Amino acid sequence: MNSLKPMRCIRAILFATIPGSAILGSAIVGLVFAAGLTARAFAQEAPEVGPLRPLVVKPMESHIGNITGHAADAKDDYRRYCAGCHGNYGDANGENAIWLDPKPRDFTIATFKCRSTPTGTLPTDEDIYNAIGRGFVNSNMPIWNVFTKQERADLVAYIKIFSPRWEKEKAGDPIKIPAEPPVTLESISHGKALFTKLECWKCHGPAGQGDGPSASTLTDSKDNPIRPYNFAAGGNDSRFKCGNTNQDIYKIFMTGVDGTPMPSFADVIQPNDAWDLVHFLRTLQVNRHGKENEVLMAAHGVIPPYVDKNPAPAAAPADNKSPGGGQ
Amino acid sequence: MRTKQMLLALLTVLVCSSLMCPSLMFAGTVSGKVTYTGTPAHQKPIDMSKEPSCAKEHATPIVTETVVTGANNALDNVVVYVSSGVPDDGQVPAQAVTYTQKGCQYIPHVLPMHVNQEFDIVNDDQTSHNIHPLPKVNTEWNKSQPPGTAPIKEKYDKPEFIEVKCNIHPWMHGWFVVLKTSHYDVSTGGGDFKLPNLPPGKYTITAWHEKYGTQTADVAITGNETKDVNFTFKATAY
């Protein structure tokens, strides 16, 4: 398999369809390719016009646990597995990019969707490492579980060569996530009240089916149309773009999905309220077997209206306004 | 010649900072009017029926603000600023500027500010907005602001013309104009602008309109005087 690694997709597909000639073919192509490599010193095949711009592989590093990734070591993997979509220069202009929706990530602007860090900040190395391993549901980014941990860490370091932000800025501080409280009918009910109050439904729709009044108008930061997440689609195993645990859902709306219309709610949702919203969002995944849907089933699928037991005790006594007078 | 000019500028800055009287010292002013020729694009009425709380704020539907004109071919919402001549004194205005969301509109439509100057984003509406500026040079963020929540305080550390969007209300559209200078103005109410407090020197004045691009003019201020500079943009319907 190692000898196949530097070959391009097209060749791999060709051999897969003509199995008889595969071994012979790979030997020949391997020879030709080896000759080509020495001649062109690992350069990619030249485009139709003009020479390739030179690419400086800066000595960037990544740190995932006790693994240190080195950009230089990911050069071949990136060109073989990533450049087809993300482009040789990380600018999302790979040869497949025009056929893809959503578009590949543009590493030159260093805006990342799945982060544990606040909106507008760089993600942690782990965030990118996890994103490579997890893939992006509803997109063409597959689950890259073929890489070793070291190879993945090297790739995390490699994509840092494309934006100067990685040399000037540190990653943001990961948001603090309190321990998850137990799922109760009350937490689901409060979550639903927040979903209504914060107007999540404007895009995601009242039943989370991605059909809110603003859904059809959404575009990402590069002006490409984009759909809000449909919670109800998919079965028991349906995934979110940035992971599948309750913590991942918490992170998605508390950090925002940068580069898309999904904003950060970190300034407007209290940490414990956020868990209630997570519990409600889980019930929108109608086909999922989980504790949230079990609690809801036990209540015959009816979410009671939320009653605030402690109506803002801090604000009310401070002045003499009538209750509900201020905002 | 250049050294002499710089010395003069340095001297004025020194004298001025010691006397704390910039407005009295720098009496030079550039003022003028921004107009257009041709036919500007027709501004369409905005359908806010999907957001009733905003729709009812407007007796008659408001129109898009891509091109705002006044009587006698006046062109509004043009940012006029000193693009070269005044050395960037690095003095960030302490006063924050405010960007208000009211009636599902950005007020002002174009908000100029100094690099690193703080600005407050306020939601005066009864609906949630998300504030989503789309910078290319500065860093991009996107924040939700439900009604009744505290102002969002932000700043940008690099000069840039930044488009601002609300994804929930796709008609909402505005600009942050982050400049290296505090000598700026926006043409309003008849295309008038005024850049006061300019020390003597040679300046390049730039006028920027979101649809019709930029124009520049050179002007020399020798002392206590007001120089007239007018800009005329060629308006196109598309």
C-alpha cells in the first residue's frame, strides 16, 4: 500500500476497475513516478499554464497530548490526501473544489468551524486534530481514520503554514463547560423556552427541521448558500458537524460555527441554561434513542410550558419598577 | 523641505499637546460636498413581513441603503478621510462609537472608526439579531444579540472596510470602516462633509462609497483656512 501512496486518485480508481492489470500497472507507474519525482523533486504535476508558485513549508508545530506534529513531515500526506480539495496552497481551490458543497475549508483565512474556543479566535490543536479524525457530516470531508496519530498531528501543523495568523496569535482559551446536570422534563422544558426566546427557530425551524423563515436566505462568509442543521433528519446515529456528544453540542452554540451564519451565544446564555438547551436539542433528533427522548416519552411526548421558579431575584428589588417593566 | 515640514508638524504637536488645545491650534479645514452624475441604482423597498416587530416600526417600507441620495444630486454615506499627510499619531479616541440595530436597520449605515477604537453594538429591537461582520484582514466573529442584552463591545486592530450582515434578517446590511486616522467624516444630509483641525501640510483626501468606489484629491493647508474639496461620483444603475 505504501508504494501506492504517492499516486493520484485517478490512477487508483483506474486500477480498481481493472484489477488484472493493477499489480503490473502500479509497478510501471511506480517506476515512471519515481523517475518523475527525482526529476521534479517532489513537485506536484504542473498545471496547464505557468509554473507553480513556490510554497514555503514553515517549521510549524502542533501539540496533541504528548505527540508533537511537524509540518515538514506532513508534506506528502497533505499533497496526496488533502490538496485535491483544499488546494496546494490551502486556499480551498483544489481541483475538486468547484464540485463540492459545502466548500472545503480555506486555510489561508484561518477561520474554523469546530472550535472549543470563543468566536473569532484560533482553535486549539486538538480541535483541528479531532476535526480531521471526525470528518464533517453532510459534507465531502470524510473520517480520516487511516492516519496514525502522529500523521494527523503532522497535518495539523501543516495547515498552519497557510495563514500568518498562526505565527502572530495564540489559540483562544477553551470555554469552560460545567458538569452536565441530569436530564429532566424541566430542563427540556426550559431548553425549549430558550430555543424560542433566542430565536434559534428563525433558521432551524420550530421543530428543528432546518426550515425557519430565514433558512432559505442563508449564505456563508464566502457568499455560498448554506443550510441550517436539520435536527430531525437522520436516524439513531445522526451526527452533528462538530461531534456527537452533548458536550460537542454545548460547544457548537457557545462558540459559534465561524464562517457560517451560526453565531456564538456565549454572551447571552448562562452555562447551566446552556445544558437545558442541549437537552431540548436532543429531543429534536426524533429518531435518536437517548436519555432525553426517554424522559420525553415517559411524559407522553409533551413538553410542558416552562415556568420560571425564580423570576430574576437580583434585578427586581434593586429599583421600584413594576415587575416586567424593564427589559 | 520634507524635514522642515516634519519639524513644523512636530513643533505644532508638541506645543499643542502642552497647551492641550488641538482644536484651537489646527485651524485648517477641508470641507465640501459629494455629488453624483448619471442615474443611480433604484433602491428597492424592503419586505420585512417575516419580522413583524420590525415591520411595524416603519410606517412605509424603507428602501435599501446601497445608494442614498439627496437634493441637487447629493450623495450620502460617503466616507471622506485623510488617507495620507497626517502621520498616524497612534492616538486612539477614548470615546467609543455606537452602532445601533433599530427597526431591523443599521444606524448609521456606515460607521467609521479608528483602528483599535472601541465600538458598541446595541440592539434596540424586540427581536434577536446576529452581528456578523465579514472582515478579510481582521478576524471574523459572529455573535448573537437577543433583545434586552448588553451592548457588544469590540474593536479592530487593522484598517479595513468591513461589510456587516445579520444572517437572520438578510436585508440588513452595513459597513464598519476602520481607518488609521481620526480625520474622517461621512457625507450626510445633502452630501456635506467637513474635516476640521488639520495642521498645515499637504494631504490626500479619499472619498469612499460602497458602490461607486474611491476618489482622491490632493489639498494643501497652509494655516488658518478652509479649503473646498468636492467629489463627484459617476453613478451607474447596476
